[in-house]
Amino acid sequence: MKLSRLIAAAAAGVIALTGMTACSNSASAPASDEEVTLTYSMWQQDQVATFEKMFDEFHKENPKINVKIQLTGFAQYFSKLQNEASNDTLPDVFWLNPYNFPLYASQGVIAPIDEKVKASGFDASQIPENMRDIYTWDQKLYSLPNNRDAITVWYNKKLFDAAGIAYPDPSWTWDDFRSIAKKLTNKSAGVWGTASSLDQGHVSVQTTVPQAGGYVLSEDKTKTGFGEKEAQQGIQFWTDLVADGSSPTLSDLAQTDMNSLFLSGKMGMLYQGSWFASQYGQTQLAKDGSIGVVTVPHGPKSNGTPSSSLGNVMPAKAKHPEESYKLIQFLGSKTAAEIYSKDGIGLTAYPSTDSNYVGKFNGLFDLKPVTAAVEEAFPLPASLNSSAWLKSIVDDLTPAFEQKASVADASAKLAKDMQGQLDQEKNLKK
């Protein structure tokens, strides 16, 4: 079955599936002596310049290999990728995230690289095991991930000062956050204390549910914990902020997103990923020295946050398997990490480059809390067909966030829907 149809069937709940197996031709094909141009597919426009720097360096080491970037916006990226997989026209190397990797690996669409890593002599242990685990399927490694992220709270110092509120410190709690959000809210001035959003699920409920002692997905990826009281407590954290009037509703945020509100001085603080540092750093708010960063508040059990990493992968039916692997290896190297971190794109697999990332924003805001958050981070929950239940998180929790349903009812519906989707994943496995 073609991948696009397989994914569509999985999302629709069809349980009678035949797994697609793509035979790899990458195991023994030798590298070409001719000049080769690899296509590299990514979705982040503001990282293109940095990747071009990395590819220039890669070309110096591999003068017969050129790299051409294929940029597709995130909203269209995976539908385009599915079509390419169905037509055997996948890019030579392309981005996957933890949510989508399991399906592509399990259906044989992408090639494992274990043997190539071993043959090349590259020391994969330089990349932390928990990062390699994200891109391991059936005990086979598919990528050498080289970026780390974390979620912190970003806040507007000017609004804190105007309200006479002390800046938060790493010891703060959920109760502190709720209290501060109320004090920062100034309806007459159009200022909100914070934002309760479902646009980036792992920045909201997938962060607070574990902090309350619950879980989104069991370790064996067969059960959801959204029906448990701890999960409800994690969801209630966000809905209480809306009920307090400290956060816009989801309908309000659909008109003006939380980043726009924050950067225009109309929001006091928000949970946000470290990947926004580059964008925030270019704003007047940052240039004025008015952005603060702090680790997220402590929930009943912890203040850990989910952490992710992008994976560079190659098709099972690679046109240039040796050259594609060389690019994947380079992107997993410390040389690439130095370029990535010095440009302020993010933290890397190499802790020694953390100071590059933090230093890039000196004079704008202090990102040391991001490095602290990474130390407490846990892997982003993901299963074979994450896209199905990610949609259910938004669909089923929206009524509670809009104050039109109780958290108990919304979480019960989500637990039922997500468990059904996880049960159906058994039919997607090879």
C-alpha cells in the first residue's frame, strides 16, 4: 500500500491494512566518481542560511557532492512527502520529526544507517543515547540527530515592572504562574497575562500532564493516560487560566496568535520552545532588553518538559545512497554543530557548543535557562501514527479550553478516542 494511502487509512481508523515494504537499494551501491547534486528537504525558512553555511563546509570536504535545498512550509511538508514516497521521488535527504518517524521507518520508506555508520568509523556515541533512541526503530538507527530543544517561559520585563511584580525564578510553581498571570492581565490596556493554546500540543498539555504525575503515552506506546486524574489536573492548569480571564480563548488566538501578542507587548508571559529564540531575537522587544527567560514552573510532581530533535533521513530507495549518508553523517558531526549553534538556531548533541547558542543572544536575553531545562527534559511522546491522536488532542480538548465543556468530559472523550487510535496502530506494524 502506498504511504499516502496508508497514513490516510490510519487516520480514518481503517484497521485492515497491508504494510508497504520498500526494498532498499542502498546497501551496497558504491559512491559515484561523478559530481552529484543531492536534494535536501526542510521546512524552516529562517534556518536556510545556516544550512547553506553547513553545506558549503560539507562541499569543501566532499567537492564532488553539491546540495540543493528544497524548502516546503510545514503545513504542506508531510502531505508533499507522502506523495513523493508514493511516487518514489523522495528527496535524497530530508527532515523528519519524532511524531512522523515511526511510521516511515516501520513501513520501510527510509533506510537504516547502522552499517554505514559502522563502515565509516563515525562515533555515533558522541550523540546522546536518548537522542539516538528517538530515531531508532526495531533496533536499527536511521539518523544522527544533532539538535536539542526545551520549553521555557518567556516573559515581558516591562509588563512585570509596570505591574510591580518580581521576575520569576526557577523555584516558582503552577500557583505562582496563575497568580502572576492574573496580576499581569489588564483588559483596559488590552494586555493578557498569558496564553492557553493547543496549537503546539507538546508546549501545553504534553508538558503539564507529566508535571502533574500523569502520562500522555505509556512507555510501550499502547495506552494513553488522558483518562487519569493526573492528566485532568494537567489540562485544568490551562483551562483555569482561561476561566480566570488571564488568557485569550482559542477563538481569540485564532485571530491574533500568542507570539504576535507577546512580541507586540500585549502578553506578559508564555510557554514557548527554544526554537523561537532566533525569531524573538530579531524583535524590538529583545533589542530593548525587555525579554526574560525562566524555566517553567513546578507542577505537583516536576517541572520537566518534553524535548525533541529533528532527524535527517534518507529513502530506502536512495538514488545516491553513499553520498546521502555522507551528508547525514556530516550533519551529525561536531563541525555542523558548531555552525548550527553559533548561528543561534539551537542547542546541539554536543554540550560543548551550548555556550555558542547562549552567547549568540547575549545583550538580548539570557538563554541559560534553556540549557537547564534540557537537563530535566523527557522524550517527546510519539507512537506509530501520532498524527491521528495529535489531532484528537486539539479536537477533543477545544471545548474545555473554550469553557464549553468540563475538563472531565473532554479528557474522557480524548482518552477514548486516543486509545482507539493506539489500538488500531497494531494493524500498521509490519
